[in-house]
Amino acid sequence: MTQALLLRDLRERLGDAHVLQPDTHELSAYQRDWRKRYEGRALAVLRPGSTGDVAAVMALAARHGVAVVPQGGNTGLVGGGVPDGSGTQLLLSLQRLNRVRGVDSANLTLVAEAGCVLQHVQQAAQAQGLLFPLSLAAEGSCTLGGNLSTNAGGTQVLRYGNARELCLGLEVVTVDGRVWNGLSGLRKDNTGYDLRDLFIGAEGTLGVITAATMKLYPQPRARMTALAACDSLQAAVDLLTQAQQHCGAALTGFEVMNALSLALVARHFPQLAQPLGPRPWTVLLELSDSESEAHARERFESLLERALERGLIDDAAVAESLAQSQAMWHLRESIPLAQSEEGLNIKHDIALPVSRIPAFAERCDAALAQAFPGSRLVCFGHLGDGNLHYNLQAPAGVPAAEFLRTHEAAVNTLVYDQVLAHDGSISAEHGIGQLKRGELAARKDAVALQLMRAIKAALDPQGLMNPGRVL
């Protein structure tokens, strides 16, 4: 009876078309995660169209004691945005909150709602001659609210920082339906606790982000992109050091890809040209310059010439056009898709001090090869900010699902032990969700966990916000 009353009240507020139930609608797009590892069943999928709608939903859910799972573009990789299998949770889709509310060119800020697709936010900034630099492979479908809820990183963290660094203010609906309007465009506001940072990276466990004020930047006048071949990961780190010294803040991208990463792209997407051919490691560098294109090219080519002279690289290809630059980035962004085509894999989104990465890789690679003979290591990611996607594919000919089911726990233990031994983190940008909840409980500092639980209890005493995630 309580559920029936709740659903009646939700329909009165949102309209029948925006309260979807599993018995009458196909809801797999909402109830199954992107990796197809988790699939639940919601009491209903709700599609509010405004912050007021979200506030009404949260107030009703709190009154009836019903849990709410917020969802953006459902592109997460740790199972943080789908319901459990109980059929009792409300899935709150933010996709209809998709307006860019305004751009303040003089203040270099943009206010957008949580359901805005990241690419549309980028385009809104570009239409004003400005840059919104958050960029990742899923930008055509992921949403700003999800980016903030997971503190997304992407390919330009080296220059501009994670989503947290790009956000100046938030609008948030609390678990009991109140609205906090913190959409300040101020860069300085020292008036107490920074509430914004509580909700960024909280994965929807403390409240619902409904809008955000984001930083913008002038568009660079020139952008140079290149692929460079390295014989070792240490050489790639040394190249990064040289590039930072030579280019300073103009270095906006520094990605690394091992041989198997690009081999899988060649296998599953043979139409994508690979200018350098097979190499132990391939680096993708990008420089964005506020000066002329000629000046940027001179700096870039000088950097690569020095790297060749010092033996840090043995070959390089510089993009001669925007199309060639986009093709180079497309290679990098196709690696996760190629892995998906190859089959289920054991993913690790890890962060390490850049200086410790070669030692970590040497030890962890060897340990995995010894413990799991024939397994294939796909290592790629944002070397410039110390974030590696360190994934293990099943041996050739071994069913991927069986390998994952049998060995995932042992692989994770081995990898995460090495990560922590090298002063790293088990999650760099994907979050914790339900996938890494047990690992967090076992490996996070005890005092930090106590503080996190205290915050959760204070803001969500009934445990209704995305339960079973993070903590």
C-alpha cells in the first residue's frame, strides 16, 4: 500500500510518462550498467524535468522511507548508478535536466544542469569562443552530474585538473527534499565549510547534484598533437619530465599506451590508422598554446628533436591537421571499446606518484605473469597525472567470463597490494560504487572511514541515498 501511494503521488507530480515501471516498460538501459556486470530491478524509473521535481521526489521518498539511486548517462564503470535487485528502490534519472542555464564570458563561467551531456557543455562554451576542458571518451553520452559525482578526470587533468578543480558551485537537493543553492561563480568565498566538496566525488550517496557552475578558459590559438614511440615506461616518464620543463603549462595532454592496447584496437578497428606501428609504448602528447601556431609548432618540434637525441623516443608522428589530431585521439579513446570487443576484463583504475610508476609496473607485471600465465596486460592512461588503466585480459582461447569469475579476486589483491606498496590509490577517476566497496573498507585509513561514515550519517541518517555504494 505504501508503494502504491508513493507511486500515485509521484505520477501526480511528474506525470505518467515520467514514472516508468518494469512491468510496463523496457528499462534495461536504466537498470543495467555500461559494463553489463550489474543489473537490478527498480520500483520505478523517475524522469524529473526540474530541480523542483527532484526536490518533490526526494521529499516523497524520504516520507515513505524508500531508497533513491541517482543516475546520469549510465556510463559509470563501478556499478554505482543502477538499482539493486529488490524492486524497492527508485531510480532517479537526471537526463531531462539538460539545460545550459547561462554563460558568463566576463567571469569565465557556465551554469549547466546535471543531465547535460558533457559534449553539449563543451559546445556551449565553444559557441562563446571559450573552452570547457573536461574531456573523456564517453563525452558524447556521460552527463555533467555524473562527472561531478565521480570527480571525473579525463585527458586534460594535467593542465586543468579533475572535475572538482573545474567546479565553482553546486545546486544540490538533499535527501529530505531541501534545495541548497550554492551556484556561486566566485573563485574566493571563505565563509565556512566547503559544502561543494562534500558532494563532488560522493557518487550520489549524500544528495542529488542538479546543476553546477563550471570554470571556462580562453580557447587556445594553437593545438599540436603527436604520437611518440618509447622502448620503456621509464623512457615515457623521462619524456614527460622533459616535456613539462620545455612546455610548462602549455602541455595539456600526455597519454601512454602499451603495445597490446593498440594491438587490440588494430584487431577490432582495423580502419583506424596507426602511424607508428607496433611499439612497446606509445605516447600521445598535446600542447595548447595561447601564442601563434608557428610558435607552438617550433616548441613542439624542438621538444621531439631533443627527445630523439637523448634516446627517449625512437620515432614520432606530428599531426598536420585537425583531422589527423582527432585520429590520434580516436586511437587512444578506442582502447576501452576494443577491450570490450575482446571480452570481459579485470579493470583497475589506479593512481600512483608518476615517479613510482615504472617500478610499480615492473614488479606488478612480473607478478601477474607468474601467477596467471598467459594473461594479457592492457595498460594505458593518463601518465601525466599518474592515472593508469591497468587491465588484465584472459589468456588467448580462455573464456573471458570464466577467467574473470575465477581469478578476479586474486588479481585485485595482487594489483592493489602493489599499488599501496608504491603509495598509490585503488581508484583514480572511476570511483568506488559497489565494485570496490569491499576493497575500500579493507584498505582505506580507519580514521578516514570513520569520518566518511559520520558525514554519511549526518546527511543521510536513514541511509536512503544510493545505499550500498562507497560505504
